[in-house]
Amino acid sequence: MQYDLTLTGGDVIDGTGTPRIRSDIAVTGGQIAAIGPGPFPARTTIDAAGCIVAPGFIDLHSHADFTLEAHPAAVTQIHQGVTTLIVGNCGHSPFPATDSARIRRATLFDDTQLSWSWNDAAGFGLALRNAAPAVNVGLQVGHNALRLEVLGDEDRQPTPAELAQMCALIERSSTQPGVVGFSTGLIYAPGVFADSPEIRALVAAAAGSGLLYSTHMRNETSQLLAAVEEAIDAAELSQARLEISHLKAMGPENWGSVKAALDLIDAARLRGLDVAADVYPYTASSTTLLSRLPKWALDGGNDALLERLADPATRERIATQLRARFGRDIDPEGVVLAELPEGPYRKHIGLSIAAIGRLHGCDPAEAALAVLAEHHATATIVNHAMSDADVTTVLTHPWVSVASDGWTMTATGDGHPHPRSFGTFARVLGKYVRDEHALPLEEAIRKMTSLPASRIGVTNRGTLRAGNAADIVVFDPSTIIDTSTFHDPWHLATGVRTVLVNGIPTLLEGRITADTGGQLISKTPHRR
């Protein structure tokens, strides 16, 4: 028998955490056909000698649903060995969107990168398929999108009928191709306005539909443990599968509390709850400047905030409440402008709000509000607020996956995006595995493959075994590393040689091939 493709001479790490073995892999029809000593005659042979051959990496936490349609080659992902992106995180998804203008006004991302040719998950999935992405994609329905669809951007609780409508939208979305989860982002408007009973009802609907519940929790600073408990309580009531997104402790006063957060996860697992978490290997987050403002200031959306900022007394009230967080969980020197629409402060991208305040003769709180007032209340920041020790503590926990929280798919562009889009997976393999010996290579790869696959209910990806989809990465363990930095982010990771996505060589000997094989992923049925 002649196979489509054979990988020869590499050390195979199968994704389960077991030790590597020297083996060949044969691929036919987009699937792994055989693994063993070979030889496997094939039309194409790829020499993997001196390299690790592993399952393609699965990024559980991506926001590429807002960028992938415009940039389907996903070169930042392919150069890291990422073959599957799970999107719709932090409560943000581009559907449901029967009123696309409303969701476009509220999105945290550049709405011009999407065609907005859909109103539900099925339509969005079709648009992605038509874009022919280089990576596989799993979708989640976002709580913010649900609230915008049903309640708008108001600070109020849903009526019973409105809550039932949101639950029905989750259930309907769960039947559409590629949908694997439901997510919340409880620091973002309008999700921030939801109370715990609302979240519990929606999580129950998601669990009943077989979906993962992913959450950017309500607090990642001084109330981290209460936020973890809220997430666990919501999941435990309906025995939902729970994924705590990008687990961290923000602000020096809160460093070290991740240990207690992980203890809460371990205790819940001992009680039988299917709960895990993910992490990116950086000490800075990236989010919106809006998310640092008091909740009441966000009621009614960006236009309402701009009206408040135009009133001197209300503006000072917002500034006072923002200042109260300085030194406790926000360091103004660490809040750096990353991306802005056109306007007068765009020249300050790459500077902190403290530095901008010094340039303009005002304090950091007023500088932040001036940026928002002059840029339609739209600003992305990089926030330096975590400790190296906490990152290592979370990364090495057995139930924590590696995930990027990124969205930049291209190798060139404007602004100062977070380097996690370019280097998350390579950074773990280079810095934390090879250089710092924080965890074994086999364990790191498990955290990038079979563990995230198990979270979304996928059984045909995440491990190298006959019959599985041929998502495969070949990399040099001695050279793989991230090259993107906070000061100079626009650099691809190095050390990945070859990437197959559903058997299609998307990266070959370090070069993008222009052939793409991405699909909407299919989950194993998991209904209660």
C-alpha cells in the first residue's frame, strides 16, 4: 500500500504524557493510517530526524473568531504548531447577531475584519469555511452576545422570558456545526451586569446541551477566590464541564493566591466536578481599557460612557474610582496602550497611562479617560500585573492547559499587540521546558494536545494514533522559541519545521505552503 505522506525518523510524543519513542507515521486521506517502525511507502516523505513529532497544538482560548475570516492563513498560529483554535471566549462571539450593528458597536475587536454575513452560529461557521482557514476551529456562544441580542447593553437583570430566550439561543446554537461551548466574560459589559442566578441558569442550559462552560471570571485580583467559587458553584449545580480561563492573580498584593485557587479546583475535582483551567506563559494580560472602569460607568454602552465623560462631575467620579484601584490591583506604569482607532492618542501606542499623563500634565486616571473620550471609548491595553512565580505555579498544575488568549493572525500590522498571539506555545517549549526545566517536554505537550481536546469533548484529535485526524507538528526541541516581545511584538516563533492540518502540509520545512486544511471541529456527543 502506498500512503499519501510519511514522517520518518522523528521522536514521537503522542500527547498522552507517555515517554517519546522513535517511530514513523503514515498519513492517508487526512488521517493517521499507521504508526510504527516503518517503512511506510508514500508519495511524499518528510524527514523528521532530530525533531519531535507531536499532535498539532490545540489553543483552548482564542479570540480569532474576530480576525480569522480576514486572515485565514493564520501564520502566527501555524508557526507555533497550533492546528486548532477554540474561539468565542470571554463572553465574546460574533453571533447571535440578528442586529449586527449592535454587536459591532459593542465588540472589543476591529469589526471591519468580518463580513457580518450571518446571524447565527451556522452562518458564521459557513463564512469561516468559505474563508478556507489553515487551522481547525471550534466555536463557543458568548454571553455578551446573548445579552446584546436579548437585553441590549443595559444594566438590568433579565425577565423570566428573556432568560428563557437566552437559554433557548444556547440550546439552538449547540446543534449547529462546530459549536463546543458557552462562555462568559464577567468583567466586560454587558456580561458584567449579570448576577449569579442568571449565570447558573445559562450554564445549566449549556450543560444540558453538552457544551463546555468557559469563564473569564468576575474577578482576578483581590476577590479571585470568590470568583473561582462562583464559577464552581454555577457548574456544580448542573454538573457542567467547567474551564476557568487564563487563571491568574493580578496586582502585587494578590500574588500567590493562585495556589489557593488551584486548591479550590482540586477540591471540586475530588467531589466529582469536571473542572480545569488554562494559562498563558506571560506576566501581562491584554484587554480593554474599559474593563478597568467601574461597572456603573458602562451601563448603556460606549455612547453612554462618552456622555458621562463629557460631564465634568461624572468624569471626576469615574476617575476617583479608577484611582482607588491604583497600587492595589492596577499599576498605572504597567497599563500600556496596545491598539487604538484613529485619534490624537494613537501616537502614544506603546506608552503606559502613567507616561501619557506625564506628557500631558495630568494623572494616570485622567490620561486613561482622555484616551477613551478621544477614541470612541475603544482602546486595547497590555497590562503588566502578574508574577513569574504564579505563572509557573499555574502552568505546572496537572489540570491546566496552555492557551494563548490571542487574536492576531498576521505577521505584520500596526500597534503593539500582546506577544502571546505570536509565541505562547513556542515560549512554553523553549523557556519553561528547555531552559527552566519547569516541566517535562511530554507533559507540556499533553497540556497542549490531549488535555485541551478532552475539555471540548473531541476524541479524534489531540493524540497521535491510527484513525485520528492527521493534525501533526514537527519541531526542533533545541531551537523552538518565541521571538515576539512586548516592545517589538511583530515576530513569528521559530523552531517549528512542519505542520499538517488534516493531513495537509500547511508549513513545510519552515515555509508556509499556501495549502490549507482547516475544518470546523466535531465534538463527541456529551449530552446529559
